[in-house]
Amino acid sequence: MSDRLAVTLTGIVGADHVLTDPQVTRRYETDWTGRFGGRARCVVRPADTGEVSQVVAACAAAAAPVVPQGGNTGLVGGGVPRGGEVVVSLARLHTVAPVDTDAAMVTVGAGATLAAVHAAAAAAGLAYGVDFAARDSATVGGTIATNAGGVRVLRHGATRAQVLGVEAVLADGRVLRRPGAVPKDATGYDLPGLLTGSEGTLAVVTGAWLRLVPRDPARVVALLALRSTADAVAVLARLRAATRRLSAAEWFTGDGLDLVLAATGLAPPFPRSWPTYLLVECAGPTDPSAELAAALDGVDAVADVAVATDRPGRAALWAYRERHTEAIATTATATAGVAHKLDVAVPLRALPAFEAQAHQRCDEAGARLVVFGHLAEGNVHVNVVGPAADDDRLDAALLRLVADLGGSISAEHGIGVAKTAWLHLTRDATDRWAMAAVKRALEVLPDRALLP
């Protein structure tokens, strides 16, 4: 890094927050999968939006590329350097303001963890509608950047549905502030919605106004043993029709459960194994157990069921699903490899076909496939162990299969650097041109003639 830029950045954030020692910067330079990363020119840790603005402006003046980073739990390489970029860590922007219970909203910094938002909402008698296993380390800024989904999309929608307003820094350091103080605001373009899912390519999100939802104190979780993924899809349709209190529907297979049991030492949920499992949760102000039982009554596809209403029991059933990522990573490490993670979505009617054809392609390539995901959205987390980290031939085949089935090559993790080569599969030339035009428009220096 040039002395001039180093001095400038140090003057903005202080010497303790401009990191250049490779031993210190290493944890900022590789994504969670271990597949993507590179050396950072430096890591800068601003304390607030004003410092982010100054850092970005200084980097723009020095023609130094910037990579914004939250909790670094991403799986597509979007938040790590590729070679020489300045990593701007938002970890210090972790404020969570007192919850506005009248408006059911909370204002938070981009560095606040998902778990911190949940805790603040719960203390106020409310809840936040986005949740997933990495809640303790994933940050709000990262979830906005990727329009993260998680396990509650069925009930509350993805992150974009929770974002009432944003604060962000544009490429030249200007601060865009679109508060979410009122739920109805038809003055101009939906810039918060535009920035949600933009993966840091349009601006650095530094804060947000988030919608909160009523807290459901009564919950029941059921783990259903099934004979096929087609049965899981059919049972989900039955549950959707029979109850309005369904809050999660998570799907995994017998192969995945075997990995979890081996890696974690958890006891099997049933006396025998089954090809497919569906974990469902219903929630409401009163106990939904009877409603769920009535919905499942007489459903022959359900071969066995385990039910829990108390907190420890619910957590125990959720562990079979939430510990998949840990178990797959353990398996990959044991085989001296890395897991190729392809977050995709396919129409529900095509899910059984996708599962069968994906297994066929992996078997032919001598690779191990484990799939699981959010069933209601057809969101499949495809995990392939076997190919080398830089061998993307099987990735390409699976993503083309997704496109052929009318799906999305990224349901909730983003494009990052992992999938840029295949964006054309589901976004045509006009679509890609429109996105590039938006990016160019936000990167140019301001035209004073257009400003008030």
C-alpha cells in the first residue's frame, strides 16, 4: 500500500484499525468455504458511517478498489478480496438502537449480528423475520447485501421484505440516507429495495431500518420421515392448505442425516433411517400442536414423526437440519477437500427431477452430493465433495440443469465471484445491460446540474 493512502486511512480510522500484517488480515481474506479469496491491500475498520464515507472517498481518489465485508459468512466469495483490494470491514458498526414498539421497527448498524437483532426484538416483545444457522456471526449489512432468506421466508419473506430504509455510502464517498420512519412512502424509486441484494456492487450499506413482526410464543416442531422428495412436496402442499401457522419447512435427505449423526454424535431421531425428512414448525399466540396434528392426520406419506413443543426438544429436532453445514465441512476436511456449495432454487414440481439428475451427474463424476434446503421456496443447498477447489466443471453442469428446469442459480447466497460466469443462464443480455447501467449511474461523480 502506498504511504500516502496508508497515512490517509490511518488519519481517518486510527492506526489500530488499518491492518496490514498478514497474520492479522488472513481471517478477512478467505470466505467461509475456503474456495475464494486473495491478499488484501489492507483491512480498514471504520467506526461509523462518517468514517466509511471518508475511507471510500480516499480509496476512490487513489483508484484503490474496495470490498465491503460484514461477518464474512458468505459462501460465494463476494465479501473477500481477489488480489490487492482494500477490505472495508463493517464489524464496528454494530449499534442496535432501542426498538420502536409503536412502529414495530428497529434501527441498526450494518455490523450488528442477526442474533443481536433477534435479542433486541425479543426483549421488546417482538421478533425479526429473518433467521438462519449463522445468526451469531452473520451481520445485517451482509444479509441486506445478499437479500438473505433463511428459514422464515415461508412466513415473513426474505430480507428485502424487512428493510424499511437504508443508509449507504456510494462509490465516491457520498452518503445516501433513506430513512424508514413511515411504512408508506411513494416519493421516488425504491432505493432500499434496489440496494438489497446488490452484493456491495452499488454501495456500502452502513445501517438500516428493519421491520419487526409479532412474536409467536407458542411453537411446535415436527420431524417427518418420508419415502421420497416427491412425498415431501405433497405433504408441504397439504400443510399449506390446512394451517396458516406454518412458519418453517426444511427438507433434507437420509444421506445428509447420516453425515450429521457421524459428525456430531447426535442420536438418530427414529429407529430406522428414511430416504427423506421434512422438518416443519408451526407458531402462533396459542399452542398450534392440535392444528398441526389435524393437518397430518391420515397422511399416509408420513412414515414416522417426532414432535416437540418445549424449547430443548425443538432445538434438538432443529439440530438435525441446522448442523448439516458443519457436518459437510467436517466430511470435506476429512477427505482433504472443500465443499462446492451451490445455492439454487427450482420450481417445486421440478425438485424431484433435479435431485435425481444432480445425483446422476455427481455419481458419474465420482463426487459425493448432499442436498438440503428450504422446501417451500424450492431452495436447494447443493453440496458437492470431491472436485478440487478450482475445478468448476461439475458446478457448471449442475447450474445448467437448474436453468433448464426454470430455476435460479442463486436463491439467497448471491452471485459473488463464484457464479459470474453463469449469470447469463438465467439473466439475458437486456437484463444484464440494465443492471450494468444502474451500476454505472451510481459510480459516476455527481452532476451538479442535477442536484438541488
